[in-house]
Amino acid sequence: MNTQKLAEVIAAIAKTIEENKEFLTQLDNEIGDGDHGINLARGFAAVEQKLPTWANTDIGTLLKGVGMQLVSTVGGASGPLYGTAFMKAGMACKGMTELDGPAFAAAMEAAVEGIKMRGKATEGEKTMLDALCPALRAVKAAVESGKSLKEALQDGAAAAEQGVAYTKTIIATKGRASYLGERSLGYQDPGATSSWYMLRTMAEHIDE
Ligand code: ADP
Ligand code: MG
Ligand code: MG
């Protein structure tokens, strides 16, 4: 995948977030403050506007730009977290003009590590990490077994979907939902859900 294609994939993510912003906000209404979809849609709309300015750069510059834009426009907990993720991925792809399976897996690993560090969270705390960590493991396993980037992302998205279902079964110990304690049980985490949507959109829009 080249820079142009990645920009198209990011535009597709912006569209998915916009289409699902009400549902994401509704999920956040149940266990948070009801702004996750609105926050993310505002951020990705700003990203989409800036995409043409990165069209002739490299993958690292594009991803870093996306991250910086998200940090400055999304707000809340998820803005700095997703922003850090894209910026870390960008640093892992510095100067690259082609993204293949192994490079994607390395970039995703840097992104997930960045989220863990920034949010001081780990798996099992009912956050976006419960979608992203299993997804990363699936992507790495797929790449190691020689699957294409598209197949790896399909496996990653499937693992993220299962991770979203898992968040319904656990109590939140990070973020606003943690204020609810046991009352957070039974609800799916909004950030895990948006992470799953992003991976699913990438899998759908990447060429074979
Ligand atoms: P806020 O809670 O500030 O309103 P959002 O609603 O945009 O922010 O995002 C909430 C999501 O952020 C949660 O559903 C969760 O997935 C994620 N989140 C919150 N805190 C953390 C954390 N410390 N580490 C990882 N993810 C987190
Ligand atoms: Mg919120
Ligand atoms: Mg908020």
C-alpha cells in the first residue's frame, strides 16, 4: 500500500466514524459522558480536510499528521490516545513509501504500545485496548504465517470484534466508565467499538 492508498483508507475511516457517530455516542451515554462519537467524528472530519496536503509525502509523515490533527481536535480521553497511536505508527513508518504486512504489524505494535503508555492501561480494563491488543496479536500471527496485509487486517478486525464482545463481560477500571464500577458490566466499551470499526474499514478498503 502506498501513501495515496493509505490516504484513501483514512478517508474511508472518517466516513465510517461519521456514519456511526450516533451509535458510538449512545454507547458512551450508557457508561460515559455521551461524546465519543461526536468527538471522533469532529476529529476525523478535520483529518479528512487535511488529507490532500499530505498526498505527496511519505507514510510516516501522513500518519504523524493524522495523529497531530486528532490530538488537537478530538479532545477527551480518546483524542490524545488515538492521536498518540497514529503518531507512534508514523514514527515507525518514517520515510516509507510502501506499507506491507510486516511494516504494518510493526507500526500497529508501536501504536498499541503508545496507547498503553499514554493511558497507563492494559488489557482487561474495558477500554479500546481490549479490541486493539487481540487485534495486534492476530495481525502479527497472520503476517508471520505469510498472509497478505488485507488478510492480516481481516483477522485483526475479527479479533477486535471479539474483543468488543469481551468488554461487555468486564468491569471498567480506566476512564470515565470506571466511575460506575460494577454498573459498567453488560455494556460494550465505546472506544473498543471505534477501534474495531477502524480496523474493519482498513480491511475492507485495502487492496488484495
Ligand atoms: P471521554 O471519556 O474523555 O469523554 P471519549 O468518550 O472520547 O473520552 O473516549 C472514551 C473511550 O476512551 C473509552 O470508551 C475507552 O475505550 C477509552 N479510554 C478511556 N480511558 C482510557 C485509558 N486510560 N486507556 C485506554 N483507553 C481509554
Ligand atoms: Mg466520552
Ligand atoms: Mg468527554
